[in-house]
Amino acid sequence: MNQPVRNKAADTPTAAGVEALISRLRDEGVTRGREEAARIQHEAELDAARIKRDAEAEAERALAAARQEAAALKTAGEDALRLAMRDTVLELKAVLTREVNEKVHRLITTELKREEFLQQLILEVARRGRDEAGVEPGEAMEVVLPHELVSIEALRRNPLELREGSLSHFVLAVASEVLGDGVRFTVAEDDASGIRIRLQDKHLEIDLTDEKVAELILAHLQPRFRAILEGTVK
């Protein structure tokens, strides 16, 4: 029976030492590999945690910036809305005030072009001017009439030649007798409606033209009108 052939070289001390060295190197390599893998994994975990923290911090910064921008946009929008509302209210008040002023001017101009009204106005203002200004009978008083209703030629005519009821007829036939001597009637050179009363000796003029009367009435109305607007348009 044949006996197995033994490797005598493997039984030598040198062969045993080589095998031991290989085994030790293998074990050390595995250990170093495991340690390196653990180190790499640990560093990867640290990097991941750092990246996560950085991402969370950046997200917080972005969220804070977005909230701040949203708040600023909201504030700017509210300010713009308040400004627009204020401008709208001011414009509405200005439009209403302008319309009232124009209507007052139109009404006064229309009324001062009525000959019947001017006749009453001439008598009343002249009388009150004499009484309140202390004008003595015979003192010079000039009544300036609107040229739209009275002409220089009409004032030079005989009252009997003028249309009865007209302002010219009234002036020449009635007013001088009622108001007394010293009253002189002239015609305005501008386009104003209404009349002016001039007390020559006292250097005083009572302006009752449409512009002046409108100015006086509006000065009286506007504070009340503004109060009404403040109470209704806010």
C-alpha cells in the first residue's frame, strides 16, 4: 500500500514562519481595513451631520429672510393703500369743493344778470351805503353798472325813449330821484356782472360784482362745507 507523500518543505521552520507571516499580514490588513472603513464611515457621518446642520441653518436664514421680505411687502402695501386712500379722499374733497365753487359762481352770475334783481340791489345798497357810511345828501356817489345790461348810449337817452322795466330805464327814470342828488351812474369797462358803489369823497368802493360776491359767500360757506366733508368723507 502506497503511503502519502509528505511535503517536507512545509515541515521546515522557514515554511512555517512564512505561513505565520502571511496569516499575520492578512489579519493586520483586515483590521486596518476595518479601522479605515470605520474611520471613513465616521467621517461620512460627521460630514452628513455638518451638511444637515448647514442646510438647516441656510433654510432658517432663507425662511427668516422670506418672512422679513413678506413683512416689508405687507407694510409697503399697507402704506401704499393708505396713501392711495388719502389721495382719493383729498381728490374727492377737491372735486366737491371745486364743483360747489363753480355752482356758486354760476348762480351768482346768473342772478346778477337779472335786471329786476339789480334794480333792488341798487336801491338797497345805495340806501345802506348812505346810512351806514354816513354819506350826507348831495355827496358824490357813483354807481358802476354792468356794460352787458347798460350801455353809455342808453344812459344818454331820454328815459321815455327806453324800454320800460329795463335797467337803463330804471336808472335814468327812478334811481336818481329815489337816491337823491349827487348820484352818478357809469358803465363798467370790464365784463363783471353786478354793480360797484363808489363814494367819491370818502374814497370808498363797495364791490358787488359776481366775483366779489362769490368770494364773500364762499368764504362763509367753505368752513361749513369742509366740516360737512370731514364728517362724511373720511
